Amino acid sequence: MTFLESLRNLDLISVGISVAGIAILGFIVFFNNRKSITNRTFLFFAFVAILWSISNYLIYQSSSSELVLLITRFHMFFSTWYSFFIFQLFYVFPEDNKKFHNRYKSVLLPIVIFTSILALTPFVLSGIAGEAQAGEVAVISPGPGIAVFGVVVIALIGSGIAILIKKLKKADS
């Protein structure tokens, strides 16, 4: 077994441990109070984080450029939902019940759905610029839609952090 193969096995073990830890934490939080919107959102966030982590691992383990492109597009899809659930978690935290505004349902959710589906198309990632060996990251050519993806993801995470900071400032010690 070469040194590189040992590192790949170590990567797989660390991803497996991380995925198991995220899953356990997600279910513990959820089963602590199944009716809580915060706990349900955390479970969804944990599930998407698991898929995001696995896709991240698979990107640099694949040697086929077509497969790397496909996995990277799914990774971008999961990244959109990962960002959305970070935003939603900070939006609903620490409440058990939260009424979502009409703009949340009629504007934000369709934007997230549209962006996540867009991430699966050549409009966001147009192709592979060069071949990569297993263990290396392929160079992927961005499409014109990468700006839409970037704005949506940055806006979700930035807004979520702003909401969390605002809540922390209002909170009692």
C-alpha cells in the first residue's frame, strides 16, 4: 500500500466519522423535540450537510471527467440547500414555532429551488477544463450562471449570520 492510498483511506474514514457524527447529532436534536421548527430545520440541515460532505469527498476521488462534472453539479445543488438551511436555522432559532412571512414562501423558496436546479445545468458549470487524476481536484469551467449561484448562496449565508447576530444582541445573558 502506497502513502497516497493510505491517505485516501484516511480521507474515507474521516468523512465516514464526520457523516456519522452529523447524523447522530441531527437525530438527537430532532428526537429531543420533534415539533420544534428549530429541531426539524437542524435535522434537514444535518441531512444536507451529509450529502454535501459525501459529494465533496467524491469530487476528488473520481478520475472520470464526466463523473467529476456531474458530482460537482450535485455538490453545487447541495451547496444551495446547505446555505438555505443555514439561513432557515438562524431564522427560526431558538423558537419552537415560527410563522413564515409570505415573501419567504413566495419569493425566497422559489429562488432557492430555481438556483439549486440551475446548479445542475451547464449554465452554472459548463465543463471540465482539464483532466485530473484521483486525489486531485479537476479544473471546472464556470458558466454565466455562476454569478446567480454565488449571489444567492452569499446572500443566504450573509443574511443568516446577520439574523443570528441580531438575535444574539437582543438575547439576555
